[in-house]
Amino acid sequence: MTEQDERETLPCGRCEEPIPRDIERCPLCGYQPAGRSEVAIRLGEYAFAVVAVVSVLTFVGGVAGRTFGLSVGPLARLAIVTPYTTGVSAFFAYYLHRKRRATPTDDDTFG
């Protein structure tokens, strides 16, 4: 194996055999860390991002309404749990974003 071949290949995350770095599925063992449906992963990523944004807006609306003495009743009570939903949703959106970009030679979703 030449030096140029070594630079263009990396070990597979499952079988550890050298494979080209720009492929999505290992030709030797079939390892495909990005998942089978890129569309489903992308939709999940967007859904979790939307939930995170709505949670932040609910939190800001509830706190601002309470601060300025507006009648926001249920919104203020709902604002208590939104930091948790924001954190969980943001975590899964980040995970799916990294998962969608994973390759057999770079399958670390939290790196």
C-alpha cells in the first residue's frame, strides 16, 4: 500500500479494515452508521429543533408575562417545564445532526 493510499483510507468503525474515507457504507462488513433513511433522520432533526425553539419561546413568554403582570396563567405554569424540554430536544437534534453525517470511518456522533 502506498503512502497516498494510506492517506485516502481509514479503518472501518466495525471491522477495522482500511476502506476509502468518502464512502457511506463499508464494502466489507456493510457497516452504515448514518442510518438507512436520511429523510427520516432529517425530519426528526427538524422536529426536535422546532420543539426546542417553541419551548424557548414559551419560556420567554411565560417569564415576560409574569414579570410585566400580564394575564398568562397556563403559559406561566407551562414555562416551568420548558427548560427541560428544550434541553432534551436540543440534545436529540444535535445527535441526529451528527448521526446523519456519520460515515464508516468517522462514526463518533458526540465528537
